[in-house]
Amino acid sequence: MAEAWLGAGRGVGTLAYIKVGTGIGAGLIVNGTLLRGANGFAGEIGHTAIDSSGPPCACGLRGCLQSMVGSATVLERTRALVRSGRVSSVMHQDPMTLTGVAMAAAEGDPVAIEVVEACGHHLGLAIANLFNLLNPSLVLLGGGLTAAGEQLLRPLREAISARTLWASLTQAEVRISALGPQATALGAATLVLQAALADPRMFSRNQSTPPA
Ligand SMILES: [Zn+2]
């Protein structure tokens, strides 16, 4: 909602915002309306299946995107590569963080790049499914992993190109959100504003006056 009202999504009818952090979730706006789903759970892209024989996910399912790209997996994979003898600048991070690994990738650290590229590939598979299903014209990415910049976007775009119907990719764009860490708070604020604009009595002083 923050992107749709204040960011790169202004004037875009159908878009998705995907946050890649501890977990992975998506906000979906279809023809200008936030898609909530029957029970308010639309957008759980982190729990879409990427590999039917993949690792178990915290949700109880198997091979979910989150089990392959979430921060716990990123840190575990990075530590495993370092333990195997690979030299990396992330060895000096205390504590090691998702954003730290992503930034190391952006700075050219080979271990961090290897981990981030795998994430980009898996994320790209999920986004390809999203393109085929919803046909958004814009997909914005946020969260700690996006600090990797092009190191994340390159494999992600390759996976999308290889798995998306050509017609769904025409005039479509995948970008990193420019709203940064404030995006979540801004999005929450737009929901309050939307409710207030839908019912202007919320602005009325009489609302705080108890009935006589
Ligand atoms: Zn899951």
C-alpha cells in the first residue's frame, strides 16, 4: 500500500511487493485493490512450493520458498561455506545478519555472492509463478536481502525470463523498493487513512464526545 500510494507503484493498477527478510511475504494489489483473500491470508508467497523434495519449512510444509531463501537458511548456508574452509568477509560479522551477507555480496564477497545467487534463483521461480498467475506490471522487492542489489537481481531476472509466459512479461518490471525500512510503517498508515477517507466522520470532533 505504501508503494501504491507513495512509491514506485503510484498509478500502477496491478503490482506486488515482496519482502524478503526473516520470512517472505507479498502484498498484492490487483486493479487498484489490495487483495486480502477469503481469510486475510493472500500473499503468503513464502509458503508456495518451490521444490517438492526441498527442506522442511517452519510452517510444517516442505520445499517452501521461505525454507530456501529466508534469513535462517541464508545464514546457515553462509556459515556452512565458511566452515568448509572458504574465506569470506562475513566471518568477521558478529552477529552475522541477512543484511550483512547481502551487503557483502554487493561488495563482491564470493561466498556471499554464491549464497545470494541461489536465493535470487529460487525467488525468481516464485516470482515467475506470480507473473503467470496475476500478470502484475510491477514487482517491487524489499527486506534485508535486497541490499545485495544486482547480485540478487541478475539470477532472479534469469529465472523469471526462463519460467514466465512471454505475454506476462511484456511491459513488466522487477525493481528494488526505494522506500527502505519505513515501507511497512508507511503501508500501515495508508490503511488508517483509507479507513478515515471512507468514513469522514472519523475526523469529526463529535466522535470523541460521549452521547448525551
Ligand atoms: Zn512454509
